[in-house]
Amino acid sequence: MNVVQASLTLIVWVAIVLLANWIYKKQNEKIKLWKIALLTLAGLFSFSFTLPKDGEMLRIAILPLGVMFLFFFFRKKKEKWNIYRKYAWLGFWANYLFLAAILLSQPIYQQIYIENQASTYLASFHDPTLTAIHPSGVEKSIDGEVLESFVSSMSQQSFPSLDWYYETKPYDQQAPVHVKEKFPYILTGVQAKWGSGIHSVIYVERDGKGLLVSTPKGQHYFRSEMGVFGEGEE
């Protein structure tokens, strides 16, 4: 969960508490607070279906199972049920408050953590390290002083998939050709922008001028005119 979702979820819980308090003050017969909490939480249980949207699963409540269970349990105690039912229904309708929070969090998140900017995925440089993950990669160093400038100068580009394929594939399958991996390095010791909740693997292009950022939601290719390797190591 990212910081935007966490903040909006907290706001929803505060709203639920305030609404429960409003119901409590409107009622003549008061009940204990722990009962209010249990009734509201029980009301949250529902039969729902989920829909995928922008990498998130939207949970849409349909049948108020928690309310139905409480009604069945207190069906012979009508006076108590008249008091309890408002908290149970509050719990059920709170499902839609959480749904609204998820829907609202997506556009806010996209404005704060811009998907097509490299700085979203590389914002903090604790101990940047370049590691060769393919035999075609040779030992390289990172110029820490230019790493931040390198990231800020990058722009997202489309995937030239066919070009990459033919570049790394030997034309003569029988020839003992050593394939040169397009991204033979991995960059570690860097973190995405705070609060984004992004976990990515960052591959560095052979010439040091391109990055392939792989996340659970997809991949992004960024390239710059300058390189990330130390001076004279391209």
C-alpha cells in the first residue's frame, strides 16, 4: 500500500468513527463502545465481486452478509436490533467509502508519482552499485556525482523490441558467437520516491545510457545522452 492509499484509508476510518459517534449521540439508549465497534466491523462483511482497474482490485459489496447475520441473531430481540442495526448498516455502507478511497487515490497517486519519469523509480541514492548479471558484462563503476543528473536527464522511450532481438541473436546459429546482452547490469542501492510503494528491478544498458525499470505492473525504458558509468568507461 502506498502513502496515498494509506492516508485515504485512514480518513475513511476517521469518518466511520465520526458517523458512529453521531449515531450514538442521536440514540436515547446508549450501548457500550466495544459493542459499537463489533457491530460496525460485523457489518463490513459482505458478498462482493472484484474488478481490476489500473493494477488495483476494486471490491464492490453487493449483499450485506454481516447485517443479515446480525438480523438473524437478534430477530427475536426487536428492541436491541433497532439500536444495533444502524451500526451494522454503517459497517456495510463503509465498504463504499473504502471503494471511493481507492478510486480517488489513483488519480492523486498518478499526479504525485509520475509514471513516465525516471526520478519516480530512482529518487534516493544510498549506496548505488552496478553488478554484472551476464557474462557479456564487464566490470564497471558508477560516477556517484553524475548519477542524479543522469536520472533527471532521462526521458521515457518506446521499446524497440525487434531491434533488441536481432542485436542479441546470432545470425548463424551454428557459429560459436558470444551473445552480448542488451542489459548486462543491474543497479542496486537506489530507492523509488518515498511513499510510492514501488518495488522495481533496474537494468542498465550496455552503453550505460539506458535503463529498463521492471515493476510488478510493467516495464519502462528510459534513455539519456549522458552515461552512468565512470569517466572513460563507456
